Amino acid sequence: MTDAYPEPGVRRLITFSAMAATMMNTLDGTIANVALPHIQGSVSASADEITWVLTSYIVAAAIFTPLTGWLAGRFGRKRLMLCSIVGFTLASGLCGIATNLDELVGFRLLQGIFGAALVPMSQAILLDINPPERHGPAMSIWTMGAVLGPIAGPALGGWLTDNLTWRWVFFINLPVGVLAFLGLSAFLSETKASAAVKLDLFGFAMLGLAIGSLQLMLDRGQTKDWFSSLEICIEGAGALLFACLFVIHTLTARRPFVDLALFADRNFTLSSIMGFFMGVLIFSVLSLLPPLLESLMGYPVVLTGLVTAPRGLGSLVAMSMAGRLTNRFDPRLLVLIGFLLSAWSAYRMAGFSLGMDESLVATSGFVQGLGTGLIFVPLSTMAFGTLDPKYRNEGAAMFTLIRNIGSAVGISVLQAMTVRNTAVVHSRLVEAVRPDNPVLAQTSPGFDFAVPFQVARMNAEITRQASMVAYVDGFWFLFILTVAAIPMLLFMRKPRRAAGDELALHMD
């Protein structure tokens, strides 16, 4: 990092290039989801095998994200970003020309490995090229890329797949990668490399194996019926074992892979935990809504995209304001308002029913988008406001990793809850469907247990009602989780303004 900040024009070009790399990476986490049926037919894969196209990318990115802090310190942030962009762009092109499943999964692994550094390093770059009083607006821009990418991914992927071919969900990265590479290579200055820093290989291996095992367990648990499967039991035991070994090693090693001084900063630690909760809230809702609207409500894909679009619009509105508000008000107040809006949105979604119209989905999504934007921007600012700049690379990597783990846990837990609650509610509802029940005779006159068609239709409606109850239970869970996260704000320190109304790096 240089002593002087770049000129405003250069700063804008660096910001644009860094955010192009971020959007390219975050889009790829979800853009391929809607293309899976087309990819499955093209590469002749089974339903279970094709999920590895998603799993391989997610697991590789999760394992290598913690390494990005050490790589940036050892080789320099600019070199790391440029190598990551080149590798990610080439891997995207290879994914687009893959001819079989093995090639596609292998190239997706490369995408995850090279893409792991893009999001945390872009955050660190925006913090370094801006003075402290501009950290709020800088984090506002960064959050747009980090949050809007996954939201826009399914819609963009669906459009590309329908109008072109599934290969374009990967080819779309090529021009973006070229622009990001040219911009950063021309305008970004190199950070000073630390040649003396040695990699704690054992610590990285244990953390990587723990994260990889956990991610595999969460990603494949639902399809394998969780711990009734030997595979899931092995992955769960592996995650626990490697995590314990990592913790023991970190506490006893002279120079551990993750410097514990990073978590000595109270604001960074609490912001990371709240980021975990936000990962659960945002991505679990994104995984619940499309199947609810399309399977239970009968919405076509286009209408589903339209009624969920206000969520992205709300995020854009809040993020455009949050950067300026962070420098004028206590960031903790903005985070509180954001969590309250998110809680209210979850409460509204807990009122969903099979008879609702589109307005309830759109308004609750817009409110949640507002809450998300008001949380992430000041939360990112507070996380790094008191952190020593020498920990910024490692801190950005861990902040991203913890949020990603939250999203993985949230998606898996909510999906498991929905499936199991559907079965439980279904079994309770069918208890009342019997010939001697007078209520059944009143509500369904003429129903005949001897007619298979009527029985099948009754069972389908019961399953539909049970699924709706399960989704509502999931939204209640998110409401409780959101409210439970709010008290952590009481333990965060309030930023103190220095002369010139700048955000000081000291805290009360």
C-alpha cells in the first residue's frame, strides 16, 4: 500500500475493475443453478452427478478463501488479483467448451480455486485506496457486488440459457475478466510483499479439510438423507476432527495460519459473527422462495423473477444511501435499523399463504433488500475500522469465509427443515382424512375412498398445504434468528469522529 491515496479518477477506475472481478465471481455462485437441467442433458449425467457442477465450485472456493490473506502478504495483492482473474477467466472459458462431466467438474474446481481471492481482495483494495472518511461509500460499492451478484445470477443464467445456450453462463465471464485485468494491471499499485512470512501448511491443511468436509456435508446432506448415509457421517466426523486439530494447533503454534490477534479486535469479531447471521438470512430466503412460488403457487419462471426483483431494488436503494449515512450517523444505529427491517420482512413472509397475491412477496422482498443494504455497508466499515491495516488481507479473507459458511449452513438447515416439516405436517393432516370424520364430509362432499383418482388428488392437496406450513415455519425461524442477532450490537464500540469529521481509527 502506498502512503498517498490515488487521485479520484484513478480511484474510480480501480474501483470499477475490482468490482468487475467481484461481480464475475459472485455471479458464478448462482448463475449455473438454473442451467443445470440443460447441462445434465448435454453431458449425459444423472441427477446426482450433475450437482457436482455446483458442489465442486463451492467447496474449492471455501477451502482456498482462508489462504488468500497469506498469498497477498507473501506475493503482493496486485499479483494475486491479476493471477486470480486470469485463472478464473481461463477456467470459465474451459467450462464453456467442456464436452463431458469430468471436464466440467475439473474446470469448475479451477474456477473455485482461482476465484477464492477475488471477493476478499477487492474489499481490501477498496479500503486501501480510500481515506477513512470514504470507507462507508467504498463498502457500499463493494457490498453491491458481493450481494447483488448472487441475487442477479439465476435471472441472468436463465436468460442466457433460454436465448443462447448454457455455455454462455460461463462465456459471459470472458469480457468481464479482460476488463478487470486491464484496469487493475494499469492503475493498481502493488502492496509490499512480506518475504519472511512462512505458510503454516499444517494449519491451512486442517482448516481447509474442515471447511471442505463441512461444505460437502451441508451441500449433499439433503440428497443423502443426512446421517442415515455413511458418506454424510464420514464428512461430519471429518469436519469435527479437522476443526479440533486446527483449533489445538492454532492455540499452540508459534506462527499459526490464522493470527489470533485478528480476533482480538472486538468489532471485527462481532461483525464477522453478524455477517454469518446475514449469510443465513439472505441466501436461505433466496433458496426458499423460487420453489415455493413455482411449485406451490404455480408461478412461471418469468413471474417468479419479477416478484423477487424488488429485493435487489431494495438493496440498491439502501446501499446507495448507506455509504453516506455511515459517515453521518452511528453505524450501529444503521445496522439496528437494517436488522429490524429484515426481521419485519421475515415476519411478513411468515404470513404467506396459498391464497396470497404477488404484492406480499414483492413488498416483503423489497423491505428485506432495504435491511440487507443497511446492514452490510456499516457492518463492513465497523469490521475494519479498528483493525490494524497489516491484518487487512487476512481479515478480508476471514470475513468473507465466515459469511460464506453462514450462507451454506443457512441453505442446508432451511432446506432440511422444510423437507422434514412437510413430512411431519402431512402425517398429521392425513390423520383426519378418514370416513368417520364429519368435517371431511362437509368440506369434501362426494369424496370416495374407493376412487384412486380422488384419493391421489386429496393427497396432492394435503402435500401442498403441508409444504406451505413448512415454508412458513422456516420464515418464523429466520425471524427469530434475526431478532436474536440484534443484542450483539450492545457489545460493539461506537466510532469516534476526528477533526474534519473523518472517521477515526480509534474507538471509545
